[in-house]
Amino acid sequence: MKKHILVPGILALAAVSFSSIAAQEVASGQGRTADGVVSTSGQQTLADVTQTLQEKAQAAGASSFKIISAGGDNQYFGVAELYK
């Protein structure tokens, strides 16, 4: 098998497997009870808030999370519910 086909295939499989491990943001709790809460503050952008909440949710073993509060002016904060 040629290397130029093998390497992209391995990279694609790795990307799929890493994304399946990460906690996913959801729009609603889908009728489930929250298993915990994480928060962050002092972030530069709302995208940073989302990224940090996702990392904290994943570290806590959650399969998904829902942002229930976010805002700020010069520094941003956020709170998310965790679902296992």
C-alpha cells in the first residue's frame, strides 16, 4: 500500500476516535438529570469559555454538557451542567 494513502487514512481514524472521547455540548438535557456542574472565569472570549467547559466536563468523565450561563465584558465566565 502506498504511504500517501496510508498516512491520511490513519490521521482520519485518529480524528474520529479522539472526537468520540470528548464531551459533546448539547442544547438540552434531553430529559436527563444533571450529574454535576463545572464553571470557568477569566476567559478572553466566549469560545474560550466553551473550550474550557468542554475540557472540564471531559476531565470529570461527562459524555455531554450544557452551558446554562455565560457572559462578561472584558473577561468572560460560564457554567455548565454535566451529563454522564
